[in-house]
Amino acid sequence: MSTEQDYIIQVKKATIFQGEHPVLDHVDFNILQDEFVYLIGKTGSGKSSLLKTLYADLPLEIGEIQMVGYHIHQMNENEIPFMRRKIGIIFQDFELFYDRTVAENLEFIMGATGWRDQAKMKVRMAEVLMRVGLGGVNNKMPHQLSGGEQQRVVIARALINEPKILIADEPTGNLDPAVSEDIFKLFLEINKYGTAVLMATHNHFFIEKYPARILKCTDRKVLDSDKEHFNLSKTY
């Protein structure tokens, strides 16, 4: 039986807002430390707003969220950077600096999160790039890489601080199907070694081929496949 210490995320009676408008009500779910979870729902159903609330990019006004040991509903702004160091965040749009090399992109994040020792930074950079299958691209510019390779750089960047969980918002949305599956398998491999993954996706192929627990945003609710059966419409 799972205890509170086993959970990387706990959400209790939360209301999720998009601007001034609530998009999800009475949200309750927990995610275990090593779990892989899909987040699905139609465009506008509240998926991205939920994810942004989890990593404190949107305020939590109603309810409680415990995220990687931090209580978001009680947290002050100074604590947010410390919490985010324990989270890897991956977007559909790569959000790389296109005027900097791969190494400079990673160095920026490392400097922003407290790394100072250049030798240790170089070693860690090599580790994460090898882990995502990109050894030897340090001095390349992002535009010299394919879309799949750019997303691997983004994943490497998210892994820099050995996060407890990866939060991915449509990470394969801009990639062709073959590349998408390779990137998806990388997430599965990362999860296999103990990092939790919460992935928002519209890709029904992944869900059918690689079944896992599902959270579905619909009708201002978050349904949980661990608790109830629901229709997996391909319109998500």
C-alpha cells in the first residue's frame, strides 16, 4: 500500500484556472515516484493549465498541491526556483536559444540553477547528451539539428539536475510519427530508471501501443483510469 512519502505529486480538491476562468474543478489525484502517466483531453480542456499549475507557472488559488516535497498552496515566490530544480519541464515548442550552441544552451540552464564548477558542468553535460543519444553535438547550433535531435537536446536540458519527475506538454507534437516514437521510447527508458513522467499527449497510438495510467481532462473534471473506466475517444 502506498504512503504519502511514495508520491511525487498529490493534488487535493484543486480548482485550475485559465486567467480568471476555472477550467477544472475538484481535481484529486496522486502520482507515485516512479510512475508513468498520460494526460489527455481535447484542446482547451485544461491540460496545459493543469501542468502549469503543478510547476507554479500559474497560481493555485483553491485546493492543495504537493509537488516534489513542496506545498504549492503555501509556497512563496522565492521557493519556486528551488522546486523547479527537481522538475524537468519539456514543451512542444523546443524553446532553445537559436543563437547559441547546444553546449551554451545547457550551460545557461546550469548557471541559472546554481552550477559553478566548470569541470563538473562539462562532465554532467556529456552525461546527459550521451543519455539522450547525442554525444558529439556540443558545438552545433540548434538549426543544424533535426527536429528530433532538437527535442533530445530539450530532454537533456531537462535532465541536467536529475529531476524527480519530467513534465512533458505535447513533446512529440511537432515531430513526424517515426521520430515521435523514438522520442517517446526515450521517455519510457528514463522512467524505467526511476524518474516519474507525466506526459500530455494527443497521440492515441502511444496510448494504445504502450498502455499506462491515464488522467483525462473532460467537462471540467480530471478522470483517472485507476479509479474509473472512461471512453478513450481519439479526439483527444
